[in-house]
Amino acid sequence: MRLSPLLLLPLLACAQSAPLPPPVTPLAPTEDAAFRRSPPPLPEGAGETVPALGVESARLANGLTLWVVAQPASSSVAFSFASPRGGRAVACATGELAGLSARAVAEAGILWREGRPVPPPSIFGRSVQARVAADFARFDLDVLTRAAGQGFEVLARTLRAPTYAEEALVAVRLAELNAEQARLGRSSILRYAAGKRAVGEDASRWLWSRTDAVRRPSRDDIRRCARRFVRPEGAALVAVGATSLVEVQAWAEELLGGWGVGTAPPEVSPLEASWSSDLRIQHVVQDLGSAQLVALQPAPRRPSVEEEVHFALLAEVLAGSLVSRLSMRLRRMEGATYGIRPAMIGSAKVGLLSFELSVEVEDATDVLRALRAGLERVMEEHVRSDELRRAKRRLAVRFADRDEAPRSLAAWLGHRFAVGRSSEDITRYAEALAGASEDDLLAVARATLRPDALHIAVAGPPELERRLRSLGPVDVFTLRRN
């Protein structure tokens, strides 16, 4: 079919038309909307305190600790097995092998009754999930209350009798490779770069090489690694929901009481890291229209419960909401930021406070200077009483939400155990939140923050390097897939 030339005349006319004139009124930022100038609404009855959390505890002869939080009205029971030996930095030769081994325990099948191998069992669609952090591993399962006994047996047999079947490991490797690729998002890469430099390690071994560490380990390597941290000694099994310590202890004695008896636990090297004391910037060269930043500051290492809560409140004041100090300061800079997000990265030996934000390329250095100035200011003067009050309310709401969900609470308690908390410590969080003062936040800021030693990773175009060098030394990386 041929088109008439007459039909093309309008298109040619449009293509040759003059460009639009500039606007008569220049674009200008508008004032903050009302919702940005006032605290966001909180749930009805939300206050600055939360009820103390009661944890019952017991210990088996093989060294396994039991923590139970009874919630009789709950419709489910959540279990979490937490091992401080299982972290990516402490368990095995590489963090990738630790992650692969934990996934193999949870997903490669188990030996059931009479030693019969079966695929990973699920109960009402729920199956055991493995999670490996810097210096602990966790295995979680939550089930309906009427299936709590069955769920406990599934978790116990998963921990005690994984098959490591060769044919199942193919799917496990593929799942872990997919998970590694998913972790290669820009934010993950930036956190990796800044975090490595912050603890004085080389940041040039980029994440692209991590996939080889998933492909290469043999079945024996995986089994050997898992046996280093899937053990009862020094670990905890947490149960939250419609159950009791008496019930959980009976299940544990029957299914886990003989686990590990007569075998010596392997030695595990402790994770130790110190904060590198000089400001350093990692520039990840990517052809982007904007710049994405991750900035790290130290958080308390081995903090008391009170120090942990005080620092969490300080992070809330700095960047925890739309009306936080840094959010307001950066938003007043024209075109400066698309939002700032704080995150706590905590473990038994390492504490970090991460700020993530996206900015226009030309504003990146001004934003970093403003971030540094904001950190310096919170070390020089008390936070305002209204700032502290809002931070307490936000933290109290998060505590309340977590405590009402068995799954979230069990995972949190497993993490608390792994970083060295006792059951008595858990009861002190509510008291620490209620008693925190402006003096406490000033003290923890002065003792911990290091604005002069920000560790920053920036993803952005090549021309960003020149701007960044006005702030300090810059290491430049161009990412390439191996």
C-alpha cells in the first residue's frame, strides 16, 4: 500500500516548525506542602512508650537456648533458629559459601522418619527460610497454631538431617545465583563499596565475582560449611505465638535434645573490624542522569540496650521521617534530593548508620557538605524536645507493630540473641525508650559519630569525579561483569 504525498505534508511541516519559546514565568520551587511541615499522623493511642516484652528462657543439655514469648490470642506460632556462628564473615571461607550452605540446609531436602529423604516440607504453604547476615545465620518458620507441633518437627529435622542431595543442589545453586544477581542493585553495590572502605578493606573486589563462589563449591564443601554453624552450641531457638515454654521445651527435648552430643564444635574466627579514620569517596562510574549516594557513619559497637535505643532515636531525629533534620535541610536546597533514607546495619562486632539518597549531579557535593554539617551540629547541641518526642513515638509504633506479629518478633529476637543480648536485656528496651533524654542523645552522638571520616559511595557519570575531589580523595571504579 502506497501513501499519498499529501498525507506526509503535515508531518514535514511539524518537523520544520520553530522550537517553542521559553516560558514567560521561570520555573521555581514551590513551598513545602502542609503535610511536610507537620508530623505525619500516628495510629490512635500511639505514645512514647511500649509495654515491656516478657521472654521465658531455658537451656538444653547440648547448649541450645530456648526463648519463648507466649501470645495466647495469636493464630500462629513463629519459630526462629539463630546461630552466631553462621555469619558471612565468620562461618566459612567466603560469605557466598555461607549463604549457599544455609540455603542448601533449608531447600535441598531432609531425611524424614526412618531416614527417608523427602523434598523440603511445607505446612499450609510455609517452609523453612534461611537468612545469613554478617555474623549470624537464621532459619525461620511460621505456622498456624494448630500445626505448631508439626512445624517444630519440620524445623528440627531440617536443622538436624539435611540431605545435601546432588540433584537438589543444582536448584539450590541456581536460586542462590538469582539471589546474588538481585543483590547487585545499585544501592547494594554502593553499600558494599562504602562498607568495605569503612572497615579498612579493599573495595576493588566487586560483587560480579561473587557468582563464582556459588558455582564452584562441592557438595562436601557445602556440608562442611553448614556443620560449622548449624549446631546447638551457642545457638537459640525462639518461639513466639500461641504456645508456652513448657510445650516448646518438651518438643525440643524430644527432637533436638540429642543433637550435637559427643561432637566438638569447630573453632570460629571472630569478626573484628575497626573504622577507617579518614574520609574516603568511592565513585562508581555509571552513565546516569542523577547521582545516587550512600554515606556511612559508625554506630555503637557492642552497645548496651540503652546505647542501642539512644542511637536509634538519634537516627530518627536525623533522617527518620519527612520532618527529620536532614530531610528538611536537604529539601530546602533547590533540586537537591529525592529523599533520604536511614538504615541501621548492626551485628555483634560492627555497627553502621547508612544514609541513602538520590540527587542531581550538580548538587551532589553540596548535599554531602550539608550531610556532614548536619552530623556535626547534632554533636554540638541538644536535640529539641519536640524532635525527641516525635522520634520516641515513631520508634514506639515500630516496636508495637513488631511485637504484635509473631513472625517479625521471632526474627528480631533471633537477631538480638545473635548479637549477644540476654533474655533479661530484652525486657529493658521499653524502659530505655521511655527514659531516653536529650542528654543521652548528645552523649551517644559525641561518642560515636565521625563527620570528618564519612565513608561515601557515589554512582554517577564520569564528570562527577571532578566535583567529588573537592571534598577529599576519590577511588574510581567502573563496573564490568566478569
